[in-house]
Amino acid sequence: MNSTLIVLALTAASISMIHTAAGPDHYLPFIVLSRSRKWTMGRTILLTIVCGFAHIFSSVLLGLVGVYLGWHLNKISWFQDIRGNLSGWALLLFGLGYLLFGLRHAYLNRPHKHFDVMSDEVYVYEHRHGEAVMPGNRVKVTPLVLFVIFVMGPSEPLVPLLFFSGTNRSMAEVVVLICVFTACTVLTMLFMVLLGCYGYGFFRTERLERYIHVVSGVAITTCATGMVFLGW
């Protein structure tokens, strides 16, 4: 495993773990549904894993578009001569752009999905931080609704990492990144769910959740900076 692949894998792992742990929507619904409906631990774990893979599937599907574009771009003769520098700079520019997007997203306080617990039931709704939500705007969460929500919520930062591997025409990098992203996401979800089911509290993550795009942008920018300027 070369240094570039190690850096990419560490970046994918950090993004997936922080993204999952910082968002209560990745584990709170499973904990509440498990307690209110008196599910067995096996059923709770199974639903968590299924929804985790649903979340990963949409992320990987989106990421494979980046692989396809990078793979075909590599076939152009003039691109092969500058591939290393150009793909590294492209990753750096994406990281900076995503960082600015994250800062703007946090500043403007964009609407986002959230979960609420009421009378042993879980409801999903859209809101801005600090904004009140009327009861009629909430939708009751069932296992099927939860599955659909996770399918429709991909993790965009995986795309540039897979695009970079696509430009290198490295199937090994693509497979390693997908496996690392999958394992870290599902294991972090399970870890947080099990903590909650066994009665352990969580740190308040509302502030970090608001800046999750910023954190992802910093991770990608750091990764690309090392590749372009430090020879990682």
C-alpha cells in the first residue's frame, strides 16, 4: 500500500466517522425505536446495519460517477502527461470549494433534516438551527421511512476521492476507499447505537453538526495539500 492510498484511506475514514458521530440522525432514531417498540438487540443491530449500507450505497453510487469520469479522462493522451499534478490540484480545488460551501452553509443556516422524540415516537422534519417547527410539519418515522431517508442521503465528499483514484486508473484504490468508507460508517453507527441502548449519554453535537461540511472540506484540503506540496 503506497503513501497516497494510505492518505486517501485515512481521509475517507475520518470523513465517514466524523460525519456519522456528529449527526444524531445517524443513531438516535434507532435507539428510540428500539426502546419504544421493545425490539431485541439483534433486530436493532440488523436495522442499523441495513440503513448503514443503504446510506453507503447512495454515496458509493454517486462516487462511482466520479470514478467513471476520472477513468475516461485518463484515456486522453495529453492528460496522461500531466495526470499526477492535475488530479492532485483538482482534489485541492474541490476541497477548498467544499470548505467555502460548508462555511456558507453554516453561516446561512440552511434547512436540514432532523429528528425529534415525542412520546416514545420519532419524527423527522426540516428546520434551521434555532427555528421552531410546528407538529403538523413532522413525519412519523418507521423502519421503512428510516431506510428511505438513509438511501436519499449520500455523503458527497467521497466523490472527489474516488475521482482521484479513477484518474489513476487504480481499481485497488477504488476498492480500498469503498471498503474503508463502508466499514467506518457502519461500525461508527453501531457503536453509537449500542452506547445509547445501554444507557450511555452523548456529547451535544448540534454545533459540530452545523459545521460538518466545513470539517469534510478541511479533511479533503489537507489530504490534497499533502499530495501536491509534500509528495504524500
